[in-house]
Amino acid sequence: METWYYEVVNIEGDYANLKRTDISSDDLKLVARALLPPEIAEGSRLKYELMQYELMGE
């Protein structure tokens, strides 16, 4: 089981751009907001594990 960590860079309508924070990468991942926790905002930190995104405590 792998775990990835992301930060919400920006939200564009029904999509959010996520940046990996557990590795050094400038690539962004475009994800439908329907797959993300509803309370996300720009700057939110997420954990992706078992095909689900979970909001991490700030």
C-alpha cells in the first residue's frame, strides 16, 4: 500500500490542481473536486491512500 501527499495549489471550477509534497516535483495533477473532500481550499494538505483523498489536519 502506497501513500502520497499533496497540497491544493488552486481550484478551478469543478477541478483542483494538486502538487506532490512527499517528493520533489513541479508537476501538477488535475483532479475532479467530486473525488476530493468537500471542505478543501487552496493550501489544504491531502493524503492519498487506498484510492481516496483525505484532508490532513492543519
